[in-house]
Amino acid sequence: MTIMRIGVDLAKNVFDVHGVDEHEKPALRKTIKRADLLPFFVHLPPCIVAMESCGSAHYWARELIKLGHTVKLIAPQFVAPYRKGNKNDQNDAQAICEAASRPDMRFVAIKDEEQQAILAMHRIRALLVSERTALVNQIRGLLMEFGEVLPLGREKLRMLLPELLEDAENGLPHLLRTLIHRQYRRLCDLDSEIAQYERDITIQVQQDEDAKRLMEIEGVGPLTASALLASVGDIGQFKNARQFTAWLGLVPRQWSSGGKNRLGRITKRGDVYLRTLLVHGARAVMRFVEKKSDRKSLWVKAVKERRGFNKAAVALAAKHARIIWSILSNGTAYRVMPAR
């Protein structure tokens, strides 16, 4: 009996595996401790190993590939329909094994260590940015309780806060001045940390030719180029530009039936971070389209007049996603098309 395919339900310390033979009959049901997982696969002949694309999945995928196995990662939402009975680890492993056998199943590309390290840098920076935003809001809220209302915006707060703390006539208690001063120093530290991560990302993309080509697109800077390349890996996994745009969640949701096509808002599937970077980049570009007369700018202005600023920004982000796919797939440079 030869095991053809194995589904592995990943966990922290205990893993459940479910295997089938060449006749799709169950041939293996086992619970394995973390330390015994790789030795278990060492003694197995090469086969297909399927796992959910979750925490530590890319690490285990790389390790199993080294042992000669073919690894397939599946998004968790595509595994759930194949689960039989109640949710438990063994049923999850069986569902993963079953889902991997579907000929039309979409698999997640396996990331290498460098890709994951770059994405770790983005995640840390994003956490610092969210912490900075919360800190700014807290400072404004605390001061508002004492009748001091600062204008919106982080830069304005950083400019006005030292003057406010030094003003002895505003009636702020000494304890509050001490607390706000500590928060202000923390804000300055966060700004320095975030700036350092952004410098590191900029240095990294300057050494990548694909990233340089992507940054020629308006609205695509070092952060977007770095995050895209680290997340996508092999662009060949997408057959066309629409697949790539759908992977980013920038295509309309469908409610079609009876031959009638009904399109709604964007699906918002996929990586929220990548989609946010693309949309924010598009919003920045739209501030200057009124002064331009190239083909894309004229198209954006027409969409803006028909559908409004926000929908035009999302449409421009989707167009940028298609341009990115074309550049990475064909190895070409970005060209600004003149108006017809």
C-alpha cells in the first residue's frame, strides 16, 4: 500500500495527519507530536502533503520539500466545505486531504525565508503605525478633558504640543503635564522607529530590479513594491491580470443568476495590507490627475465625474494591480500612454 496524499492539520504541539492511497481509500490516521513530525515524513516515500495556509505553514512546507515531498498550501476558507461532521483536528486533516484532490483547487504559493523576513518588517512597521495613531488619539482625548483642543493631524500635534506643555497660563495640572510629556517622548520614539523601518525597506527595494520597475508606476512607492513582491513571490501563479486583481480583492462581487449579471462592491478578499497600500497610493495620484492629460489620467477623471472620488480611487487601484501583473509577467517597464 502506497500513500499518495496526506493532509496535515497544523498546531503548536500536536499534529493530526490523514492519508489516502492510490485508490483514495484512507490509509493513515495518526496524531504526531511536534518533535516527531519531520522524522515521521523522513521515513515516508515522496507524496503530496497538503496543509492549511496558516501560522508556521510556510516553514513546514519548506522543510517537507527538502525531504522530497510535494507540498500544497490551501486557504482555510477553501477547506471548510470538505469537512464532514463536527470540527475537530482529525476531521480537519481529512478535509485538507480531500480538498487537495480537487482539480480546480487554488493553492497558496510557498514563501521562502527572505520573503517572510521582509513581510515581518512590514508587519512590525504596521504595528508601530497603529500604536502611534492610538497614542496621538489618546493625547488629544486627554487634553480635551481639560479644555485644550488640538487640531487634527499628527504633524500639527507634534508641532503644538511642546508649546502647550510649556505654557504656564493654560491651567493644566502638573501631573498631567508630566504624563503628556512622557507620551510625547514615546511619540517621538515611535516616529524614529517607523522612519528607520521605512529607510530599511527603501534600501531593500533599491537592490531589486522588479521593485524599481514597479516604482515607476504613479502611486507605487517602496512600501507597496516591497510588500507586493514579498507577498506574491512567483507571479506565474496568476494566469492573467484579472486573477491577480481578484486575489487582491479589487474586483466587483457578483450576484448573478438567470443570465443576469449583477455586480456590487469589491470583494475585499485577500491581503488587506496590500489592498490598503494600493488604494492609498491611488488616492494620492488622484490629487494630481486634473493637471495631467495622459490616457490613464483622462480615464480616471471620467470615472470620478461619473462615480465619485472614492470609487474612482478603487478603480485606479485595480488598474494599477493589472499594470503590476503585466510588468512582472512580461518583464517590461512602465509606460505612460499619451491621449489618443
